[in-house]
Amino acid sequence: MNLLYSISVSKLLRLGLAVLSFLYVISSEASNQESKRWYVSCELSSKYVWRGLEYGKSPTVFPGLNYEKGAFLGSISGAYAVDGSHQEVDLGLSYTIKDLVTVGLNDYYYPSAVGQRDSYFRLKSIETGHYVEASATVTPTKIPLWFKLSCYVYGADKDSTGKQAYSSYAEVGYQYVFKNEDVLSLSVGASLNKGFYTDYERGFNVVNIALKYESTLMFNNFKLPVSASYVLNPYRNKSYFTFSVYFSTK
């Protein structure tokens, strides 16, 4: 009886240890999966140029905190010029449908632009420094193209009369992926109305032509993504050449 009892207890202990080990492995994997959804990113750029527009007068740091789960992406990011000539705090949400259409909502805030009136929680449309933008990007799976349409739907985007301008931007782009996974892309973007991109003075105008090359520098087993871009803004008669390096814990 004692022998049978001790054998049963031994089996139960082994079974219990096996179950605990299994649960530990499952919980560890779940924890690892959860941690992988959060990642930190940072871009260092020689010049901040976005959609053909220049921000600040010096190299800029773009830190970011991101959460990605399936088709959903949430981000908190910033932009800080080294000489203090530009500051920016952005919030973003996006969702991708069937790897084809990505819809997004972004909030752009520029402390350096609102100056003494800087108050992050001043949210009334007539006085806020926030620019809220809705966007949709289509990326066909069989051809290396993308189509983007965006519009400021709330906030500081006002015309000369103080009315909401609904500044709209459209972009079409093409990319070619080399065998070594380097990427060469060309995009053309235009302002669709009298809005933010044309100083609220003119309607349809091409404001952004960008040629970009993305590659990777290798340091033993360490990979450092880099890119170089030539940007032309025909509306403003301006051109820029920028270089960026990227870091990410993803």
C-alpha cells in the first residue's frame, strides 16, 4: 500500500512538474510575443524634409515608440532639430486591410511654431496648434506601386479667412527592389487645393518629387539601414538632398 501510494505521489509530482513547465514555456512565449509588439525606433537625418517641405535648419532626430499587433499600428514620435529650430510631437494610428489598403489618423503638433501660445491641451479648433490628418494608402500586391491620399480634417489648418482649409495631398510612387534587397523609389506628390502645401494661395500644384535609395551598411553581424533622398519642390523652386540612418529594436 505504501509502495503504491509512493508511486502514485511520484507520478503526480512528475505530472505536476510537467504541467508547470509547460505553462511556464507558454507564458514565456506569450510574454516574448507581447514584448515584440512594442519597439523603439530612431532616425537621424541630415535635414528634415517632408512632402517637399523643409522643417528646421539643421540635422534632426526622430525618436519613436511603437506598438504593432497584426494589422494595427500605434505610434508616438517626435522630431527635434539639433539647433532647436524645430520641434514636433506626433501621434498616429493605422490599420491595414488585407495587405492592400492602410487607413490612418495622425495628429501633428509643433511647439516651435506656436511659440508663447504653446499649450498642448488647447484643443478647440479655432485656437489649437494641432493638425489632425486622415489618410489612406493603397499598395497593390502585384505591382510595386503605392497611391496615397490625405487630408487635414481638424485643427490649425485654416485659410486666410479662418475657415478649415481641408488641405489635401495626393501621391503616387514606384519602387524597385534589387536582388540584394536595396530599394530605389520614385514618388510624385501634389497639393489638391488651396491649402497648407501652397500657403493657402494656390490650388493644384506638384509640391514633391522624391528619388530615394535605401540600403544597409554591414558591420560584422550588425546591420545599419541607411537612405539617401533627392527631393524637388517645383512649387517653391527648392531642392534638397538628405541622408538618414535608422535604428530599431524591432
